[in-house]
Amino acid sequence: MKIFRGLGILSVILAGTGSSLLACGIAAAAELTVPMDEVRMITFRTPVKTVFVGNPLIADVTVVDATRIFILGKNFGTTNLVALDDAGRQIVNDRITVLGRTGSIVTLQRGRAQTTLACAGARCQVAPQPGDDAESFGVVADQINSREADLRAAASAAGAQ
């Protein structure tokens, strides 16, 4: 299966503007939305060979097989997904939209500065979102990126043994 990747990771957002995504349980004219930091599985009616996403900054996709993909909402926005079959015919050209996270989200405003918190029970933690104060967003995002790099290095080292 040929997959075009943007920024190192194939990214997508899908909206069922009618037709090819009915197998995933979406009504014909309904738009598929994916909450940020959540995953949706999409099933195509026919096998696809090539998948291309308009804006890889909005979402990521993981191809499961020729008829199924997972979509991860990364950032707010709307883009399109194009999928081609073995003969190069377009079988999907649909839009999807990534929306804000679902659940218990609290937005703290301090003047013009905004900080987003994700809450579970009586505990809330900073959960950076686009639009948050640049300084606090940057600090938390750097910590998250550093932790992810450490985890990848540890997994890589464990796999080499």
C-alpha cells in the first residue's frame, strides 16, 4: 500500500461528505469529526492502495490494512483525505474536522492569557491546547516532547537487546 507522508507521519482528517465511508457507521451526508487527542477507526467500502492527506498538521493516520485506517486528531482544523484504488481511481475525497477535546476541560483565563486544564475527579492537570498562553504552553509541550523522546529511546534500547 502506497502512503504519502507529511512531516514524517501520514496525517488525515476525514469527513463523510457522502458515500465511501458509510461502512464506518457514518450517515451519508454527515461530517466526521474527531476530537483532538482521540482516535477513530474508518473502514472503506473498497480496498485502497494510496492515501494522501491535505494537511498533516491536523491529524495522523495509521493504516491497518487495505480497507481500514485509524485517525488521530492532532490540532484544530479541517482538511481532506484522498484515497485511490489499485487502478489509481479516486474512491474517497472527503473532509473531516478535528475539534477540541471531549470530557472535563477547564479553561483558565488570566487577562489575555489562557491555560487549559483536563480534569478527572477532583484533580486537574495542565493540558496544552492551541490558543493557550505561549509561555505555559511551551513549557508543558517541551516537557511532553522530552518525555516522549525518553520513552522512545528506552523502547529502542529494549528492542536492541
